[in-house]
Amino acid sequence: MSERDELAISTRIVVAVAEAEEVDPLSLSPPLAEEIDVDALERLSDASTPLQVTFSAWGYRITVRDGEVSVADDAALVTAPAN
């Protein structure tokens, strides 16, 4: 297990978004706790059952799946309506 895997899931989310933004994790605003219920996410991620949670924060679509964090630009996920 890597050092990063030992971090709380909320910390890994902040680090992943900060890396995508190329900024210091402490500079992200608003704090993650203002975007989602961090305690609930931590409890879910500590459960032994498979987990997938997706939410938007800081202009990114963030997915947590079985402890892995992926970050995608929300703008890239927008699709045009069908005519």
C-alpha cells in the first residue's frame, strides 16, 4: 500500500483536484466539507462493501470507486442536446 493510499479519502480527493489544477491543496476554495458531507464519505469508504460515489466540486466531476479517486473536468462532460 502506498503512502497516498493511507490518506483519508477526502484528503486524496483534495490532492487529486489540486494536482489537476496545479495548485497547492490548501488553496482550493471552498473547502471540500462545504461541497459534500466528508464524514459520511469517510464512513462509506471505510465500509467493506464496494463503493462508487460521483459528485461535482471545484468544476470537476469526482468519482470514488473502491478507494480510487478519479477527477474529470466537468466542462468536458457536458453534452449538447439532441436536435
